[in-house]
Amino acid sequence: MVFKRASWRARVFAHLNAISEFIFRKIPMDIDKQTVRHIAGLACIAVSVSEIQSLQGELSTIIGWFGKLNEVDTSDVEPSSRASETTPRMREDAVTEGDRVDDILRNAPASQDRCFVVPKVME
Amino acid sequence: MTTELTRFSIAEARTKLKAREVSAVELTQAFLRAIEVANPALNAYIAVTADKALRMAAACDERLARGKARPLEGIALGIKDLFCTRDVHSQAASRILDGFRPPYESTVSRNLWLDGAVMLGKLNMDEFAMGSSNETSCYGPAINPWRVKNRDRALVPGGSSGGSAAAVAARLCAGATGSDTGGSIRQPAAFTGTVGVRPTYGRCSRWGMIAFASSLDQAGPIARTVRDAAILLRSMAGYDEKDATSADRPVPDYEAALTGNIKGLKVGVPRQYAKDLSADIEALWQKGIDWLRMEGAEIRDVDLPHADYALPVYYIVAPAEASSNLARYDAVRYGLRVNGDNIAAMYENSRAKGFGAEVKRRILIGTYVLSAGYYEAYYLKAQKVRRLISHDFDTAFGEVDVLLTPSAPNAAFALGEIVDPMTMYRNDIFTVGVSLAGLPGLSVPAGLNDDGLPLGLQLIAKPFAEETVFRAAGVLEAAAGFTVRPESWWTS
């Protein structure tokens, strides 16, 4: 194998890549109930026992399918969130619209004294 | 007589309005009446803004009388519920946004009103644009005006812009806005015999569109003809300082691109898309190739080696972005609130009740692929393959001007026919690649299958080459001569 002269960044990058591809192969594709409960907690969604049951199967299938991407060698590829290649125009860092408290509160399920009302957070 | 007025294309209505052969109020009334008759059966509109429409139309008539017509003066449109419209129902067909009335107008809809268009109401869609059949809407599914020959089984209009596509096909508006994240304009257009355009990412402002996946979401029109779609896109598109990702470049006159001349145009046919095709789709694709060749285009095979990976990449990237975007629904600032013992329980209960099953599924997938330990294996990996997919298209457009593919792997299917999420996701197989690469794509109706259901062909070009897409689509439309309409069974 021939190594081209690579910058330290590229080398670190390749290394991380190798690690991640290794991890990827090691992940068990079956999602257990505990994992479903954990991610539902992270996502702040209450799930019932029967929902956990069906989600476990569905998520296992879908996430297992993602393993297909492992067929692709991406060791020299930088990630892309390509949405567009154009450089966005810059603007002044200044408030353009403000002082619209009434507009903003109008849709709140509960508000009082120009504030949102939520259940008690601290004892 | 008045329902007859709904038959005019936007281009025809524009001429008749300017010549004062018909008034904007008459046109609007005709559409409102058609909606009243059809909507109980089609469920395309989830809010009708009749008073507002008639007020807007009256103002249009005044301008027309003064000879001050703007480009869309008096043209009555439906708006997908995903676009925020000031003080009007805007919920992305989700219960979590119950009662939400935006205090602002989306840039795309505002652009349409500034050009003289009239708003008829808000159109049904899959909840948060997550779906390919319009069945995930909290308002129940929109129904396809098309049916299988001699059968009265209800078919889906596709999704997520299913209400938009159904309304345009049934002539319940002159045209409609849609949004396309993974195919949500092009697939329903194909299912309903209409023209749907997803422009280049950044061509339309996303400001005021309820976000699903921010690196993929794009607004675009659904219309009856290629010319109408060109007219609408010109008004919708443009730079907006409220959306930093909108493109700061002039909007061309897309109608002027409809020259009917494609001599020497290089058309690429990606053979990777030919795998496991049904016979009717394959035959239609071949017809499309032949039509373009007969008009003087040069046909070439092109290679998109990573085409097979577009679907899994999309179903990692889009849910990941969605899980982040939909974190804003906290039952504090707007929408549905379900109380709990503490604030965490309030969040969890509200989100459990407010989101439907598919939206929850995608939020959970997104949360999973972004969570500690899995981020690199899934999300980062998907982003890398996304680059390879984009690169495939870049390479192809080094050789050809436009790509021709089917729009969807099948015609419209029956309500409730597809229940497995993975099978549903496969409906996006020809559209997600374009979305991931941020390219413009258009679906044009090109024929009927043996069941008498419409099928579409997709044209794709490089970023900001919408004019090429329109030019080729105009030629395909003329060659296909697609003039069949669904029978209006909903009137009986």
C-alpha cells in the first residue's frame, strides 16, 4: 500500500473513519425495549407498553437496513450536508424585528404578565 | 356554467382576466363552489378561506379594471398547510399545532399574494410532510380524484403534498404550493396526472415553512400544465434575507424557456434506476426516451453508481434533522398542551398525544442515529455517502444536460394498501437522490397504465438549471399529449 503525504488532520480523519466503520460492523442491529425507552426519553415522548413493543420491531428493521451503507467505502470521503454550494450573503448583526411580545404570546397555551406559564420547575 | 370556469389553465385564465371576459370574483366563486361539492369526498382542503378569497378577488378585479394587473392577478390557489399564512390555519396537518394561527406570512405565499394571487384555503398533507400517501394527516387522508377503471375503491393521491395534487387534479384550484423533502411534490404529481416541480435547494425561501428536514426542504408548485408550473415558480422563487440559505441570484422568466426546441439537448438515462421496474413504468420510460430522441435530443446512458444508497441515506439524514427541528414542540409557546405532574411529564404527554405514529417513528429514528455512540456509525456515514451521491450527479452533468427517469416506482395505490413503513419508504426511490443533491426535478404526466391511472416521468438538471428542466418537460408534455381527466365521480 502506498501512503501519500497526508496532513495530520487527514490522518486523524482516516483513523476516526476506520474506528467508526469498525463500530458500525459491531453494532447489534436489534433494538431492545430498554433502548426504545431510552431514545423516547431523549426525544421527550411518552410511550406505552404496546407502543414500545411495535416500535422495537419497526426500528430494528429500519435501522438494520441502514447497515446497507456499510457496503460503501467512505474512508477518504468528507461528510457533506450539501444543501447548496453558494455562500450565503452576510448581513448586519442587528435586530430586524423585535418587541412583538403580544404576537408571540398569542398562541401560547397559557400565559400571564407577558410570560409563558409552565408547571412548577423547582420546589 | 360557473364550474366550467374552473377548467381554464392559469395561462388561459390570465388572458381572459386581462381581456375582462371573466372576473376574478367569478373565477374564485367557481372554485369555491367546486370545493363545496368535491371536498366531502376528496378531503383535499382542511381549511377554506372563502371570505378572504372573495375579498382578495374583488381587489384583483379593481386592479384589472385599472389595467394594473400583476403576474398572477386573480389566479385562485390552494396553499399546502405547511406554509404559515397569517391568522389562518397552519398546522402541517398535525395535532401538536392545534389552534396555531401564525402572526406572520411565509415568504413563498407572500410572494404569491404580492403578485396578485387569491388564496382559497389550506391543503391537506401528510403530518409534517412525513409520508408518501397523505395517510398520516391528522385530518384523515386526501383522496385521489383518479380511480381504477370501473372500480370505486379509493386511491391515495401520494404524499406528502397529497391535498395539493388532489386539488389541482380535481380542479379545486388553478394551482397549488407544495413542498418537497424527499419527493413530496414529484410523487403526488405523478399519482394525480399533474405537473410538480421541486426547484434547486435555495431557489425558494424556506422562511415561514414549517420545518421538516432543513437541508432538504424546498417549496415548489403543483399545476395542471408545465407552463402553469413555470408561471407559479417564477412568482414563488427569489432571494429572501430571512432565509440565509435562499439563493441570491435573479429569477429567470421560466415561461420563456418553453421554446419547444430540444435539438441537441443531451439527455442522460441512469441505468441504475432500471432495476426491478414494473413493466408499465419501464414501457413509459422507454416512450419518454423515444419522444425526446424524435424531437432531436441526444440520448446517453449515464452512471449513478451510488443510486442504491440514496434511500437509506435519506432515511437517516431526514429523520435526524426532523428530530432536531421538531424538538421545538414543547407545549409552551404554541399548540397542544397535555398537563402532567411536572414539566418533563407535560412535554412527554403533549408530544405523545400531539404527534402521530409516523412522526414519532421518525423522531425516534433521528434521535437514535444522532445519539452518543451511534452518531458516527449512522449519521456521519450517511453524510459521507450523501457526498458520493451528489458527486455522481455532478459527474453525470459533466456529460449531459438533463436526466430522464420515472417519477415513482408505481401508480397510485389503494387507501390502507401499504401499512409497512419500509414498503412506503420505497415509493421515494427515484426522488430522494435529487433531494440529497439539492437539484431541480420535475414530474410531468406522460401516460396511463393498464388500470387507467396516470404515470409520471421525472426530469432532473444541475443546480439552477430549472429552465432546461422546463424546456424538456414542455416537449415531453406535448409529445405525450396527456389530456385525460379523472371522471368527476364526486359530483354524483
